[in-house]
Amino acid sequence: MLFKRPRIGIIVLLVLIVIFALFKISRFSDPQTTLSKNNTRFELTTDNPFGVMIGAPLGMSLNTKMQAAKQLGVTYYRPTTAIFLDKWNGTCKECAAASRNGLRLILTIRNGGGHGNPSTPPKDEKAYLQQVSEILDTHKPEVLVVENEENSMELFYTGTPQEYHRELKIACDLAHSKNSKCTNGGLVSSLVIGLVYDNYIQNGQLQKAEQFLDKALTSEKLTEFKSQQTKVEMQLTRGTGLLTGYKSAGADYVNFHWYSDSPEALAEAKVYIEQVTGLPAISNEIGQQKNVDPNQVTSLMNKVVELKIPIAVWYSVDTLTHGQAKSLTDLNGTLRENGIAFQEFIQKNFN
């Protein structure tokens, strides 16, 4: 009966053909591109999200840093040293050099401190506002980063979460008025891992919690994590307090640091901090420690793109303490094997 009239039959047939075609498109189109473990090229929906901070080996010239950044093919650049407001003299040579070379600044400001001394909340908000305004007008950063690893009271920031949120709001409101985006200083990698672990525990997912730690931490760091429970619990309380106030303070992103070699753990961490804050995640410090394994570079870069993290700044610094991070280059700017892997990934996927 349905196809008794020829015209109706033809129309119905055409509709069925269209429905079938749409079904095939929806079935085989994956909104998230599958990333292989090798450097296979894949379709991208965003610009190159990678940046670099080049600070070591010590003694590298400013010109060599710029050449290395361009050689690596990055979009963003984080100057080696933050701008300390108490030492601000009207210019930042590394910031200016990066801008001249077409790199977008991810610029960290700190209210005093440095050389192992933590920053403090601004006492004179009017003076703080004036100095930050001058910095923004002079260097026009893509993203203003307020303080560094604000969860670390021993090394980087003495204020309470509430004091930090106040400082963040002042800076972010000003940054927005000058067409820059703004974010927090970057929660330290081990804290982010602890927060994800604790979240699984609080939700009764004990097995998933242990599996996450096994992925995210080396055996050495896992032992350290479980042997310092009092310190860990204090950090978790501080970290939770910080996370919950970023959005209301006006941050555009939630910024975290990452040194685990596990791409899967990175994905779980991103999901957690985005759910807690309601903000998209970025990292102005991601890198590797105690090794220059090119496979670790490639796997983490793959995951950054798969997760659509809009900004990921690689920490290309050799450090003797605090995890023993490893640079992508040697002193004269020559790429190490991990640096070559970084460069090749960008060349294959973005150029």
C-alpha cells in the first residue's frame, strides 16, 4: 500500500537513501581523532598548541634560545624567569625577543620572591595594579600567568587560597581589559596526581585509585607519596581550596604542571581538574625528568593533541634538583634526541 502511488514511492525511496547515508557518516566519523603510538599524521581541528621554556643548560645566550625555539617549531614561549614585580624596571629582554620572533608569550608574573624565596600576596593593591598594567602594556602576553606553583608555600607562594584568589582576580580583570587571557600559576604535578587519586578514594573507587598511582608515578615517587601522608593531606587540602576559586576569580584556564610519563594519567588528570573548576585545562610546564627518551616526548605530545589541550609549554631545562628535569637541547642549541622527536612531531602534524 505504501508504494502504490509512484510519486510517493520515489519520495520515500529518496528519504531512505538519505537516512542510510547519514547513518554511515555518523557511524564512521569519530569526533576525536584516534592517535597512534607512533608519529602518524592525523587531522587537526586546532592550531599548534605547543610552546617551550628554554632555560638550561645554564649559560645559553638569548639569541640561542630564540633560534632553538624557532627550530623546535613552537607557537608559544614562556620566558625562563618570571617577571618579579619588585624588580620590574620597565622591560623584559627575553619577552621582547620572543615577540620579535613571532612567538606568543605565556608570561608569569610574581609578587616578589625568587631564588628559593616564596612570593607574598600584594599588600598595596594599587601599586600591584599599576605594575601589572605596565607589564601588560609593554609585552602584551597571550596569557598572563599569576604566580608559579601557588600551592607550594615553601618555594613559591605563602598566601592562603583566599589571598591568592584575590590577587588572581585583580590581575585577571586587568588582563581582560587589555585583551590578554589569564590563568593561575600552575599546580605542581605531584599535587594534581594526588588530587586525582584522592578523588577516586572519596568515590569508593579504591582499585582505580591504586591503578592510577601505578600509572602516574615511578616506583621511587610512589614510595615517597605513600610515606609522606601528613604532607600529602595538607597539600590536598590546599590544592582543593585553590582549585575551587579559579573560575570565580576570572581565570580563563586552569593551569597545571605535568611530569608523569603516562599519557593515560594525563588524560585522567585533565578530566578531573576541568570538572572541578569548570575551566579548560592548559599546562605552561610539561616535561620529562631523569631521561631524554624521545618516545616519552612523542606519546605525551600525541595525548595533548588528542585531548585538545590548547596550550602546552614544554619545560626544556636541565635541573639538578626538584626532579632533575631534562632539556630538549644542549648548551649551543643543538637538539638532543628528545628535542628531535619534539621537532619532528610538530613538522609532521602542523607544518
